[in-house]
Amino acid sequence: MNYALVSKRKIAKLITERIVNDWDDPRLFTLTALRRRGFPSEAINNFCAQMGVTGAQISVDPSMLEASVRDVLNISAPRRLVVLEPLKITLTNFPYEKSIEIEVPNFPQNPELGSHRIVLDRVIYIERSDFKEELEKGYRRLSLKQSVGLRHAGLVISVKEVKRDPQTGAVLELICDCIAAEKAEKPKAFIQWVSQPVKLEVRLYELLFKHKNPEDSNEVPGGFLSDINQDSLTVLKAYADRALSSVKVYDKFQFERIGFFSVDPDTTKDRIVFNRTVGLKEDAGKK
């Protein structure tokens, strides 16, 4: 496997050097690690079947295995709304006297496969990357001069005021107006949001090594321990809709517009932990 090790001795070295936590660390390619990351057994079996059986040694890119995982999860993982880096928005003219519940399908393309309820209130949170003050060419989401739709909410929002941190100037909150989608000009994009959210710990994994062949002395003269990607794990405090408040270990979901995620065994009654299994396959030019 490219960008990985399969030698038990060398994986043990990664563990003793505390580069990874254990044999089931999701950055490894052991079966226990793949299970913890959320790779379905069906996807692994499909991948192996596609490779065939041969006596020759071959190299496989992780993206090929990830493609098999997407194929399975795309039809089996229910959709949920989550924001990884929340930005607070207050809707000045919220059209309801109090919060309301909205029925949302688990699989938008197949509504017959069930639904769940989400809350819409005056205060919502969107992904911080879904707002830019200056409208750039090709940018389709929220800016000072561009409205955006809220998925499933039937609302289009536009920025009225930006509140900043007086010390750093960072954006702390947006004050927005909203209008019913049927009365507004169709926005260029609809984004995910949450209201009255539950908090998640979300772990994002990248390749553990920087080079395709970390054991190749020509490619990595310093040895595989010198080739570690220091950004292979990022931990975020995310907000999610309340439908994720009662998950079980290894439950799998698609976070809309983000990727596929699985509940980690570190989850407790008071702490919900998700691992990113794979990202969504997106168009290269998508903004």
C-alpha cells in the first residue's frame, strides 16, 4: 500500500515511538485500524476481489480502497447536518415565534428509506468557510453581497451586520435577514447549518507518510521514521444536529457536503467522537 507500512515490526516501531497510538490507530492499514476508521467489511472485500489474486508484488494507492468505501457508504450511510468550524448567525426576522422542527430524509434521493427531525431556531451555525466578506470570482456561498440558501430550511439568508472580536478583528457572529426561499431569487448554493446543536469531537485523518514509498532509502534517505506527516491528525470541536445525540460505536453517517464519518470507540455518554472515514468525491473546480 502506497504511503503506508505493512511490516508488523515497523508498525510496532511506530507504536513504541508514540507516532501512532496502537494497532487500531485509524492512520494505519491494519484491519483493526480500518474498522475503527469506519471502513465497512463489504468495501474491503470488494476491493480485494477487484485486485484479484497474483503471485507478483504490486503497489496500490489508498485512493483505490477509499473509492470502494464510498461506493458502499453512499447507499448505506444516512445523511446528517454538521459544521466542523462553526460560525454563529442570528436571524433578525426569524419567521416563527419559537423554534420549529423540520422532517429531513435520511437519504434525499430515496425518501422512502426513512427520515429524522432537526431543529430550526433564530440562532444557527454555519461552516466558517461558507462565508467570505469579499465576493471572489466563482465563489457561490455567503458574502456581504451574496445570499445563500439553508438546506432543508426553506430559507435564504443575507448578511446585515458583521460582529468582530475587538482585539483581533476576527469575525465572531453574523447578523442576517432571511426570506422564504419561494419568495427569493434562487441562490447559487445551499449550505448546511445546525441549530440548538450537540457538540462532537471530530478527528480528521490524512496519510501518515509524506512519500509514496517511505521504506525506499532512495526516496526517503533518513528512513521511514523521518517521513512522518505531522498533520496526519486534526481534532475539531464540531456542532451537529440533535439526531446524532444517541449514536452507537461504529454507526456510520454522511455529513452533508463534508464526507463519511464513523463513531469512534472513545465515545461515551458525555462525549461523542467521530472519525472521518473518507471525504466526498468532489469536482475539482467546486467552490
